[in-house]
Amino acid sequence: MQKRRELLVSADVSSDRWEFSADEGLARFQPVPCALPQHKTALRVEILKPSPSQPWTIGLGQKILEAIPANSMLRIRFFGRSKTRHLLSVMIERNAGNYEKLFLQSIEMTPDWQEYAVAFKIPRDVPENWSQLAVHLGAKTGEVELTGFSVEDWGIEPKPQPKNINFSLFSRRGEPNAAWWKEADLRIDQHRKTDLTVRVLGADNRPLAGARIEVEQQRHAFRFGTALAPDPLLRDTEDGKQYQKTVVELFNAGVLENAHKWRAEPDNWFPVGTADRMLDWCERHKLAMRGHCLVWLNYEHLPVALRSLRGDELHAALKERIQSAVQKNRGRVYVWDVVNEAVTNREIINELGGEKLLKEIFQWAREADPKVGLAYNEFNILNEQGGMNQPHRERAARIIRDMQAAKTPLTYLGIQGHMSSPFARARRLWEILDEWAKFKLPLEITEYDATLTHDQENADYLREFLTATFSHPAIASFVMWGFWEGAHWRAHEGGAMFRRDWTPRPAVQVYKELLFKRWWTKAQARTARDGEAKLRVFKGNHLVKVTHQGKTVTAHVDARSQAQVTLKL
């Protein structure tokens, strides 16, 4: 077995090597006897005043003094229990400044003592005295006992690899069973399929019985999409060719990851015209395109030259941005994320008079294009993190209710879908989607990814999430926030379906199996005496082929609701 090194100086949480964070009155830290034979004492933390949106306000940590090479396999281990089944987050992060996260996972603890361990790769070189182990506990009221922390460095490509121990990344709440999967299939049949009647006439225009009907789907009506990065989409490199080929094979919709954002071209994120060239490519390949996003209402998301604007000048700049962007892309996108993340990005809302600004922004967009869809896009709606994000979801719902009460021209709701542990399960996803369906607007999953480095867990969760959302009638589309590690913001956390060398992870097979086998029509039938055959097909475009006595005719049918086609032999 490969030798491993210990990166923490002390496992004893009562040691002065550990730092504790909590303002007075937020929590109590107390050493207590421990019943485990290998540990005499533990640290009891009573969380008195939690801060769900800022769980780091209560926690503990220890600096890591040694350097860590990129791609090293680390494992965090500890012992703990929580009578209140507390949510605990462990991470490796920078120990100062912006506290950049290199790894973060959360779990729901159990009332009995257990050993916990979670393994992961470090994405890049870490200098000496740069990182720390941090434990965040401030998500909700409760009690936790902890002891025996370690951070093990197993080296690069260790054999065997370290195993996770009792570190369930999946929430217990809402776990699907056999009955749930059956119900999901019934919902899919009800909401994602339609009736197709094929009528066949002979040369004498009389109904023809016994003709063979073959129906094969060509394209989904439901939008399955991905965020697109400019470098691989527009470059004639080997990676670029594979990227473009994969987009065409797997997706019928897309969104520009960054190139439509206000800061993109004025600040030279990309050369001028990048967004136009990307849209040209997408139009050639018949991808339905989302527009993302018109405004993100904190100053950091403005072009640098505009960040000093206030008052009327800022108001005028917002209006010019929205109307010029919408007019320029008129007819090229079916929906715009008009406002992005207004729960946490509120500096400009507060500067310009509060919530009434949101109605103005949507009205400006509607004036610029009377037909395009107008969406509000928000994160942490389905990503519950053990209930920690409930206040965030409630604030987002309040914003939507206020906009609807003000008769804001809001026509879509975007639910981002950046998922992390403990992962919300299928039944719970349905519950939340049911809540949001009450707004009577189409819902879109706009930015799905899941931080699961374990291949099979990653694939299993994609199956569960895709099935839960596709089976819910309020969902209008599903968009991943990228699919390849070479162009994915959460590549090192397991967010992509394809590895950097284009090796497919098991999630690729799950995706193909669902979209192009289970949820894909390939059917045969024979016409009855009346010359008709009735089939239940997935909504979308289908090729219909009729054969009788050596003669064959074909037709394309767009079956989005009940459809009928007549063919003559």
C-alpha cells in the first residue's frame, strides 16, 4: 500500500493549532469526554444562532503548512455525531484573502458516533502555508460532537485509492423508491408524449388496410441544452472539432456561457463579435438559444468603465444596455435571462429605488422585443443543502410574487440547478417544483451540474435529476452548464460528463440512454380497416414511413400536440 502523509499538525481539536470562529452568543465550544476507545475527548459545539446563508460564521479549522502538488489525492477523516442530525461542511480552502475553495462537501450527520471520510483530488499546486482544513457548522440550530480530524495525502494516482467512509452525499429526504420511478414513467407518458394518427390511402383514395407503419423520432420538442464556451466552439482544433461534434450529437438547445454578459465584449473578455459568431454556428446547427444574461445587479458585474455611475446616469446605462442587447439579438434567442440572481445581487436595485427597478427592466426588454420570452434566473432553488437554502428560496419566491403583483412582463422562471451535497432527492425535487409551478409560468433548468467526482454517483444522480425534472409538467427545458472538463467551471469537482481527454464518464451513457432510447420513439404498427394507425409518440419531429406491397412513402411530422398525417400509396 502506498505510503501517505498527514497534513494536519494536530488531530486534537482542543489543541492551540485549531482556530474557532463564532461571535459571542452564536455558539458554545466545549471539550467533553468521548466514548470512542481511540479518543478520550471530543469538541461539543452548540449552534445557538445560525446563519443559513453564511454557515462559515460558526466553525473551526487548522492551517496546512506543507505544499501539495496538483492532482494529489487527499482524504479528510474525522469522528462525529449529532443528535440533531446537523449539516456539516468540510473543505480545503485558502487560509486568507478570498478563502478560495479547492474542495467542499456537506453531509447530514447521524445521532450515533461514526467515522467519516471523504476523498478527492486537489486541482492545482498548493504552496506552503496557503491552505487550511475548514469545518462550517452555522447552517442551522443544533448540536455536534467532533474529534480525531486528519487530512491524509495519498499522493498522485494512489493504488488502491482511498475510500469514502459513511460520507453519504445524498439527502435522506425524498429518496425515490420503485413506486416513484413507476409514477415518473406514467407522468412522462402523460406530459411528454402525444397521439399520432397515420392515415394511409391507396391509389383510388380509399383507406388502405394492412399497410406497415414505421415511426422514428428525429428530434425532441423538449429542449435539452448546454452552456457553450467560445474557444472550443469556434476553433478548428482537435478539441474544437470533438466539442462541436458532441454538441450536435447530444443537444438541441444552448446558451452562451459568458459571451452575452454585459462585461464580455466591452472589457475584452472575448474579441468583439464573439457572441455573434457563436450564434451563427448555433443557428446553422438548429439549436434553440437562451440569452444569458441582460443584467446582474451588482457593480462588479458592470463593465469597468460604468462602475462609478450612480443615479440617473446608471439608470440610463441600464436601459441602453437592455434595449440594445435585446434589439440586436431579436429573433436569435427564444428567451432572455433578464435579471440574474436578485436575491444576492442587490447593490444596483438598492441604488435605484428598490423593487420597482425590476419591473422597469422587464418593461424595457418587452419594448425592445414584444415576442421574446423574459425570465428571472436564480440559484439555490433545488440545491437545498439539507434545508440550508430554504431562506434563499423564500426570498426568491417573494421577489417573483412582487413582480407578478406589479404586472411585470415576466414569462419564464429560470432555476439554475448547480447541485451540491447533500444532494436533493427526486421526491423533494418534485415538491419544490410543485411550489414553483404555482407561479403559472414555464420553468427551465438553466445551469445544471453536480459536484460528484465518483463516476457512478455522478451518473446515478444525473439519471435521478433528469427523470425528476423531465417528468414534471411545469419544466420546459433542461440546460447543463457545460459538459467537457476542458471547458467547465467545476471540472475538478466532477461537474462534467466528459473528461479532459474526451473519455466519457458513465453519465454520458445515462444521458444517451434516457434521451435517445427510453424517451425516444421508434415504433411500428399496421393500419386497420379504416386505413389508420394510432401511436403514442414523444413530442417532437418524426419520420413516418409507410410500406405496402413493395411501395414506400415517407413524411416528416412535427408532433407537439395531437397530430395526424395522411399518406397516399
